[in-house]
Amino acid sequence: MPPYLPLHSELSYISGFFEILGAIGLLFAQTRKASGYGLLILLIIIFPANIHMAIHPEYFPDYSKLTIYLRLPLQFLFMAWVYWATLRKKAVGDKDLY
């Protein structure tokens, strides 16, 4: 968590709550698209923290530099995955798919 953000523990719990909420929303066709948008927004909001980690790896001694730098491209992979699974015209579980 970047030092310029307040309430580090609380923000971690809040983001975790929304990650779980988004995952549950993916299970149901009625909420899948809204969950997709929510998860994409969450991934975008979290990305600056990953950039901060890459710029200041000395603040995160528990993580290897490789792990810190791999987080950046993985974030885009996760965004594409969420889009593919929930928001594209014929997303997984879409009623019109079959």
C-alpha cells in the first residue's frame, strides 16, 4: 500500500471485500456484466499501487523484485480476462452464446 494513502489496513479489507463481491457476482448471469465492470474498475484503481511498488521496491522487502515487476503486466492480463469473461459481446455464460 503506498504511503500516501491513509488507512492501509482498512483499504486492504475494502478492496478484498469488493474482490470477493465481484467474484460472487460472476457466478450469476444477471450480475455478471455489473461484476465485470466493477472488477475492471477495481483493477484500474489498484494499478497505481503496483506502479508505486515497482518504483520503490525497497519499501517492500518481503517481495522479490521479479514478483513486483511481474505484477504490472499481469494486471493487464487480468483486465483482459475480466473483459473476455464478462463484457465482450459473446461473453462466457451469455445467453446468446449458444
